Amino acid sequence: MGVDIENAIVSPRVARFVLREQERLLLPPGGTYTPRELFAAKEAAFKAMDGTGALGEFLFWRIELSESDGALTASYRGEPIPVWVRSEADLSFAVAIRR
């Protein structure tokens, strides 16, 4: 299980660095997630995968996010992990559960 809470503003520059081109489609106007929510989702997924030996040496932004039927999924090397994200005014909370 991985959990992340973010209160930082994710600038467009950081979003371009951390999010792949396909992931940026999850942002408005076409998508429904904020940059901070996607950042938190990647962090939570990274924490859920950490210690499994699946990650090796890589940085969390190599995890890929996708959405299908309204559900957010993170994956790395073909291992999918569901991620739930919720936000309040200045806070985003993400939980990823590796099964």
C-alpha cells in the first residue's frame, strides 16, 4: 500500500517533467485530474511498489498513469496498481494498493 498527501502547487514546468505526454491528457480540458493529483498518484504508486524488487533503480515519474472507465491505474513493467485520488481546496490525497 502506498499513500501520498500533497499540498504543493505543481507548476506547469514540473508537470511537463513528471507527466508523460499521454498522462497530460488526463489534465483539463480533456481530463478531470489536476497536476497535483497526478503527482500524488505517482508517489502513492511508487510507495506501493517500493520494496518489491520490481522497481530497481528508477525515479517515480517512470510509473505510467492511465484512466479506464473512470478508474485511475498506475503501472510499471506491466504491473497495474489501482490508485484512488481525492482533493480538498489545498490538498490532494492518493492511495495505491498493490494486490
